[in-house]
Amino acid sequence: MKLLAYIICYIIYPFSFLFPRSKRKYVFGSYRGTFADNAKYLFLYATEHGDRKNRYIWLSSNRNSVKKVRSYGLRAYWVLGPVGMWHALTSRYWIFNSYTSDIMFCLSGRVECINLWHGVGLKRIEFNTISGPLLDRFSKKNKYDVFCHPESFRRPDWLLSSTPFQTSSLARAFRIPESNCIEMGYPRNSILTATEQERKQFINKYEPVQTLELIKTIHDFDKVLIYMPTWRDSQRNVFTQSMDMERLNGILAAKNQLLILKPHANVVLTDNVKSLSNIMLVSPQMDIYPVMPYVDVMITDYSSVLYDWLLMDNKDVILYLYDYDDYVKERDFYYPFDENVAGKKVYDFDSLCSCLETGDYVLDAGERMRMIDKFWGKTAGYDSSKMILDFIKGQQRQ
């Protein structure tokens, strides 16, 4: 059945070049049919502040995502249905977080692709990959991978970036000229830097009750930490493999602190994390960005979420690098790791516990500003969503 689906897709694809495409129609989508990440925030901004002559439409292969967006009174369609397919085939602009498969690759003929991507950082990605499981797809171009993942080889017309430092590596990764990288920052970070009033209005309007309940729970603790490990190609037990939850819970309980465990969205979670008084596991699909401003300490590793986190004032960082030697064998870095991160580094669980007990993790203000300048530069102060829409409007005139 999967093979048949790919064959049908390849049959349909040439016909998608025949449809007239409207410059006034923008469609948005996200990985695995979710309503998430930069595309979500840009879409919501566009529906509120965009040109009323344009139509902004969310397309998804997930009916629940469609239902969610419609509950806000916004346009959303199941991309596998006739109306969704029609909008995909007749819109000039596709805006997404990863690949054209965020919408539907076989309907993308002659469309102008604007890839918002989903993280600045150090890790080699796409066609810059030199090790690990994705090497066969991007560098060796294994025939099976090429056949099954044509979206990986569709070069974006425009790729969202943040600084020249990031643009040089992203352009090589996606095989496009640096001039096709638009340095405007990330729409999702607007919720991190918003005023408290703006943030509450957004959460009340667009976030589920679970988000509101989590924020309410946070206020019961003296300090809140969040652990957000990066995606690992070969790992599923991302928490229990590297942590003694009972011991960790005891340390947190003694200080009236809460630890939120947030898996990467790609993780198929197999951890059996027991319900503990001071440790809470949230869904991989939960949008954690509206919650992050209410958290005090980020525990992470090689994840690009670090650089988003640094945009907020008065936050601390612990880098838990328990598998550093193994990880770099799977996923190499563009630049020296130690020179391009900020935060307290610990390399084993005992050191992590000691760090939590003593509170020895206060972020150095100079390190923080150095990272912001390198990874965000002027875009740290940009209204990213407005700038992106203005950029597309400029393309309409051409």
C-alpha cells in the first residue's frame, strides 16, 4: 500500500504543474499534519494582521489539526480532500516548517516554496550531513531514499534564516544561493518576547486547556525547570536511559521545584515515566513555547531550542551532555561545540544532581549576549512575522 501511494504521487505530480496559481492565496502546513512551530505562528499572525485581499489557509493531513484551526474561526482543510487539494493546487505560496510534504509533495508543481525551517543551531543537516543514518539519503543518495523522500530533494525558493553566520551553513544544506536565505528571525519566538498581556491574550485565544492548566501548576512551585533533549536518530528512551527519576524527584521535592519533561516532537516515546510529585511528562505534540516564559531553567543538550531560550531575560541553562561522545558520531557539528553554546555543562547524572542541589547553573550574561549576537543578531529585535509577510508581498509585485 505504501509503494502504491508513492506511485500514485509520482503520477499526479506532473499534472500539478498545469494549474494556474493565485498570488493572493497562501497555504500553510507543518510536519506530520500538526498545527505547530513557525508556520503556526506566522499563519495566526497573517489571519490577524495580513492583507485582507489575501486568503490564508491551513492544510493538514491530520483531521484533528483541521478541527482545531477551524475552532478559531479560521480556514483549514484536510489536504487529502477535494477542497484541500484544490487550494494546494491553486495557491502560489506554500509556507511550511520542513518540506513540501508538510502539505503534499505531489501537488507542489510551480509553487513558490517558503521554508521556515525549525531551528538555528550547530548540527549538520540535510546535504551537509557527513555521518549518521541520514547520510545515505542526502550524501550517498540511496535510490530507495530518493524514491521515498522526493520532498527532501525539492529545493526551497526561500529559506528562513537569522544571521549570516547561519545563512552560510543553511544555504549549503539546502543547495540554494545565500541570496535565497531571508534573514528575519523566527515567528515562534514572538511568544517568548511578548509582553505578559500579549502572551495571555494569545494563550487564551489559541492554546488548549492543557496549556493553561500547566501554567497554573507552575505557580505552585518555587522554581520550575524543563528538560528538552534534542532528537536522537537511534534513541527512544530519552529520559529513563539517562536519569534516575526517583532520585531526581527527591532533590526537586526538597526544594519545592518542578521538572517538566518535554520530548522532541519526532520521538516515539517508550519511556515508562512514573507519576511523581515533582516531575511531569508532557506530550511530544504539545506546543511548549507559550509555557517557556514561565519556566526558570532550561536543561537541554545539542538542541537548537537553546538559542530560542536565550532570547528571554533572567533565564538559566544546564547542558546535560551524558552521551556527547556517542552523539557526535551520529550527528556532527558545523562549528566547535564549546565555543558556540552557553550554560553550565554536566556530563553525567551525578553531576546533574549536584548541580541541581547547589544551584550552580546561573547563566553568564556575557555568554548569553555573545550567543544572541551570533545566532540572532539584529533579528532578535525583529517582528519576524510582519517582515516575512512584507517580503512575500514584495514578491507579489514581481
